[in-house]
Amino acid sequence: MKFLHVIRANSKFSFIPFILMGKPEEVEHLKSSELKPNEGAVKRPVDYEELTTLMNEKLAYFREYISALA
């Protein structure tokens, strides 16, 4: 978690997708907090369909960010 806080504080990393994995109660706490559009969380054991959906969501955000630069 400390790593994420360091990255979140630096605006030049605001577009990099982050997906955190944790225990179900940790994931619920993270989801109830204010995650940025490039951040997500999945619980362990990982449901690969849920992970794939979340990855596609975050990559779509990244594509939109890159498109906005052009």
C-alpha cells in the first residue's frame, strides 16, 4: 500500500494502470475509498474473468488518456 501512495502523489504517474490484489476485506476497503480512474482492486484467489474485465477497463482509460494528448 505504501508503494501506491508514493505513486499516487506523483502526477506524472496518474495514467499508469494499477491493479492491486488483496484479501476480500482489503479489497472492499479499497473499493469504498476514492480510487482514481486508473486504479483497481481484485480479491485473492483471483477470478480471472473479473481480472480481465478490470484490466480492459483500465486499459481503456489509458487509451483515452493517450488519445487526449494527440
